[in-house]
Amino acid sequence: MPLVNIRLANRDIPTTSAQKAALIAGVTRLMQEVLDKKPETVTVIIDEIDPDNWGVGGEQVTVVRQRSKGPLQT
């Protein structure tokens, strides 16, 4: 039973339910196509993380985003 964990830093514009559904469906299809996994056995979990709790290049994502004014969507 494969488990795929997607971690996203919270954004100013929240990820919608439809976007999350598309991620779940897409990752499930990918697991089926690439690894021949049965879709009913694929578990996908999406964790949304406070950007203060996520670091890139030694800095909090919050700081990186403020400096770049949004183009970095981690």
C-alpha cells in the first residue's frame, strides 16, 4: 500500500478543495502508470504547513516570500 505525502507551505491564496482533489487524483494516476499500483491501494495525504515552520536556503519561507514578493511558491 503506497503512501504519498504532499507537503505545501500555506499560501496567501489558500489551496482549494478542487486543487487538492486534482493533486490526489493525479498522484494516484501517476503511481498507477509508473509503478503499476492499484489506485484503490494508493493513499495520498496533503499537509499544509505554516511557512514560518518551513525553511529554504537557511531562511523561513515567510522571509523568502516577503523578499521576493510572491514568485516563490514552495
